[in-house]
Amino acid sequence: LWLPPLRGPVRLMETHCSRKSRPVRDTLRRVKVKENRRQGELNGPSSVYVQVVGAGSRDSGASLYVFSEYNRYLFNCGEGTQRLMQEHKMKIARLDNIFLTRMSWETVGGLSGMILTLKDTGVPQCVLSGPPQLILFICILSAAVRPYTEPQYKDDTMTVSQVPLFCECHLIFTLFPTISSESDSHLKDVTESICKEKVTRDSSLVVAYVCKLHSKKGNFLVLKAKEMGLPVGTAAIGPIIEALKAGKTVTHDGKEIRPEELCTPADPGPVFIVVDCPSEDFIQPLCTNHILQRHQTGGSEDSAALVVHMTPESVLDTDQYKSWMERFPSSTEHLVMNEQTFTPHNTRSHKLQTQLNLIHPEIFPPLKLYKSKEPRASLRTPNIRAECLMKFQLRPKLEWQRDAIPSCDSEEFVKEAAEVPNFFEEVEECRKFQTAESISTSGEKFPEIVFLGTGSSLPMKIRNVSGTLVNISSSQSLLLDCGEGTFGQLCRHYGDDVDEILSRLSTIFVSHLHADHHTGLIHLLLERERALNSLGKAFSPVYLIAPVQIMMWLNQYHDHCQQILSQINIIPSKFLCDGAEIPTVETKSFIQAVLKKNDLLKFQTCYVRHCKNAFACSLTHQSGWQLVFSGDTMPCDAVVNIGKNATLLIHEATLEDGMEEEACEKRHSTTSQAIGIGMKMNAEFIVLNHFSQRYAKIPLFSDDFNSKVGISFDHMRVLRYLHPSILPN
């Protein structure tokens, strides 16, 4: 992906993320260093390793990070990848390349947010490689993509060859003629012409990657050279070192010195392969591919040191795939990345929730892990199962490293909390207060509000982006916004029960089309279909209440990547505004279905003061409670009007008091402004939400906070029978 200075605001999927624009930076220092290095002779880096980002679990899809002192690479970028890299201090701003194995939401779900972050951090160029549909997926960014038809990619660290694998059971469609020109303008022309056409999706293609590190000359043995009387530390030593490293014999003081006497052996450069084999349809083309066969020969410099298998257990367990693995020499290491991994990735989130759970177990339930029920394949080839941050060192020597794997020890988290002075005494006082304030409503639990994402702009280690689950009853749920990683948050909150929760979900409201509010939608829809199928329940589309412009994005993804439109019945948000004329019988029937499925008397929207086509919503239940969700907005009287005397107002409070000017510029609210809207509508209780990520754990409080106001945390539950005063405030 070439990221030139874009004309006008970046509009991704009819959206741009509401981040403060940054001034154009001077050329990054590392870029200048790279340019200077390219003027000299190419010599491979001294240190290179492959590291697991997402191990392939259901909540954190398979993604791989490759480090050298010259370059950084990412293989696949599913939802939550950026959040994991940020939490575990993998510098996104250093990425040079992103390689995608196929066009599936599992591999590209986090790409939109990643591109925005790369642009924000001043990265001058990042190369995107993958299937040709990738151009269509991101052409709205005016970006150029290097499809698999391009020649090898080569930089200071390695040469990467793309190996297309076509399954035999699908029709193969030619998406565009082979692109051989490296001209940016030519790629731009091709991109624009393709984007104007309706091109058939092609699920018959995946791309494998063969990566060969550049050879590295041996190291000069300085101490031994001194012992042999060479002029170490003088200008005369330079030509001698250069000749010896080049493999030449030199003569000094009449004595002949061979390269092997003063230099360690040269490293020809190991090979590693990344293979994504999503179904049995791809096994035959994988096994017969002559490019991959070349790296299965033992004793050759080209034999693979490492093969990464992004392959489900059902495929791994076939005799044909097992035989293919066995063709590699015994020295080849095999890394398996799929849902058979049971280690947590977002450890900071687990840590905070464990500590908050000490204060109130019902409001802050412990997080869970989803464990696949699929049996593990009985592989005959020795292999390693991926864990988050596991490394395989490619240079200076080949070895596995586990020291960076994060620990998720609840006992340690509790011990750390106990180090805070008087912590348990304060917790005990808090619990006494909770007991005194609790009221009984005959055990009535619903509605139950589960905050899945409470941060703004981009996902961070403590707060994910916008997403709120409303459990109306034990069989009815709806979702308010669906930012990137919402499904992963559901997995971490419900664990093995996530399929049951998804099966109850009938309605999704998307407030507006900024990326932090809707880019988790496709993954959620696909996982919901999987859940219904797994539970043996009849499929029914989700009712999607959103700005109608969302269909441009969904249509594009449906046409060029995966079938998705059958998953939804669209209800444009504007038709739920007070006094709106509903143009079609179908839309009227969809609205009635939403009310019936969720036992609602009313579902109302209104325009708010944010971007174009941004909405708030209000839902009134048959039992009398009313919930209002502001979405993103400046203080807005329209929200007050649809929420008079509401039971609960969830209102964005992106910025602290004193930042009214910046809030106005970004069209957001401060804490006191949000509270003011709640007071104006006479809401029984107000929960503040959508905090700027500058407030990592707790937003700054204002004098307007009172017993009617609470703050939200990721994975916090608001239960009907809990007295509002015991919520965080």
C-alpha cells in the first residue's frame, strides 16, 4: 500500500476516524538511515525473528510480526491486531510491509484502522501485498496495492515471493490483467478503473509467502586479528577486513591469511514460509505447488527453516496435509496457528477486570477464554502451537524463545492490587455500602447492559472502541455500535457461551460511519451465522439500523470478498426519526419486526451534532424502562427531546472539562456537557462513555459528578436490580 499525501480527508468505507490531524513530519530518521544504507552494498541484518501477534484463537485471529533491525513486517491484520501490537509494544510506526494471505475478514478486519494509524504516525510508505481483490477492498483510500501478479518484493532484510494457490473446486475469475509496471500512476489508473466495475468475488485464491533472508557476511574476529599482529584500530585494517569478508585471501607482513581464519562463516540466509490453508479444497494445490516443493529438499540452502501453518484442525488432520508436512526435512520447524490455543492475549484487560472484580463481582465479572471443542489433530510431524508473543529467532541462530509470552496470573494481579495502601479495607467499606444500597426487584435481572468498548478513536490496551450489548431478556439482545474487536470482546466476556449470546442478537444499531463505530460489524455477522449453525438454530438476518450510506461499504465487501448481504435487513436510521415518512412496505415490516422481537413500544432515532448522518437512539420497553444512547455528538437538544425522563442515558464524554474548544472542533462532548444533557432530559441515571484514549483507565472528574452519574469500563455490567449509586462514579 502506497500512502501518499491524500487529497482531502481520508474517507474509509464512507468514513474517517475522528482523530486530531497531525502536522506533516519531516522525513523520519529511520527512513534517512535506510536510504543511506541502500547506497552501499546489500548485506543482510544481524538479528531477525518471527513473532506471534494473534495466535489464531477465536477472539484473536492468526497474525505474525517479523522483526529485523532494518525492517518490520506483518502477516495478516485481523480485528484486534493493532490493539495487541499497541499493548505489547510492537511499534506500528515501524511497519514497512503488510502481507495478506487471503481476502477474508479474518485476515483484513483490522486493516482499515491500521492504515489510519500508519497515516497518523507519519509513515511515508507501507507496502500491502495480497490477492487482487485487495485493490477493490481499499480503493476508496486511493491507495495502490501490489497484487500477487507482481514480481518478488525485495528490501534490506529479505526477498518475499508470493505463491498463489487456486483451489480446484471453484470457478476462477480474472479480476484484471496482469500488472507488471511498477509505476504508481499506472497502479492508480488500474485501481480507479477496477473500482468502477462490479467484479465477482473470488474465494478460490489464497496466497502463500516464501521469505528468504539476505545472506550475511561473516563477522570479523577482532581479538584474534590483534593476536596475529594485524593493524587493528588503524586505517590500514579497513581494506583487509573488506577483502576477508568478501572471501579473499590477503597477505600481511609476508604471511598469507585465509578468510576462515579471521571471519565467522557467512550466513546464506534462512527461508521461512507462511501458509494459509483455510479448507480441504486447497490441500491438493498446496501439495503440488512446485515453488513450495523447492523448499522441501533437505540439505539445500533453500530448505525451509520454519513453516507457519495458519490452518484449521480439520485440515491439519487430513492424511494429505500430514504427508505434505512430512516432506520437509527434519530440521524444519512447524508453527501451527489456529483456534486450538487457549492463552489470553489482552492481559492488561484481564488484569484490570480481575482487580475491579474484587470491588464488585457482579458489575465486573471475571473474563473468560473461549475454548474450541474441535479435537486436536494427531500430527506425525513435531510442531509448536502458537502463543501470543512467542518468537522464533532466524538470526543469529535458529531457536524458539518463550520469554516474551505474557503471563495472565489472577493471583499475581490480586497481589499487585493488595500493594495499594489500605486497598482491602477500602474494598470492604465499598461492599458494606453496596449491601446497604442494594434493592430487590424479585430477582429481575433485565435489562442488562454490557459495555464492550468504552474508548474513542482507536482500540487501546484498556479500552476498546465503541460497542454496547443490551440484553433485553434471556432470549433477546441488541447491540449499540460495533467497533473493531467487538466480537473479540464478546468472546472474552462470555467465553464458551458466546455462541448462545450471538444467537439471541436480532438488532444492531450503528450510530454513524466513523471507523471506530462500525468496522466490527462484518466479523460479528459472520460469527453470528456460525453460532446459529453450531447450535442448530434457524438462520434469520440481523435488523441493521444504520445510516443508509453503510450499504456502499457492505456492497463493496459483498461483491469482492465474501457474501454478506444475506446477513442483514437494513433499516435506514432516518426513517426512525420523529415524523419521518417510511417509503416502502418492506421497511415498515422491518421496523415492526424490531419492535416485536425486542418487546419494544418504540425505537426512535434523531440526528445529532457530529458528522453528516450521525444519529442517537432511544428505545422504550413494554415494561416501561427507556434507554437512550447518544452515539457521538456535541450537546444536542434533539437527544434531550427523544429521551425525556429516560431510565438510563448512555452519553459520550470524550474530553474533560476545560477542553470545550477542542470538543467543539471534534464535535464531541465534555463530561459536564454530557451530564448537562442528562439533567436536562431528567434521566434517572447517566453513564458516561466513549472516553478519549488519553484517559487510559479513569477519565478526569468534574464538579458535576453526583450519585446519578457513573462512568463505564470495558466489560462492566449494569443490572436492573443494582442501585445506580453503587456503579462507578
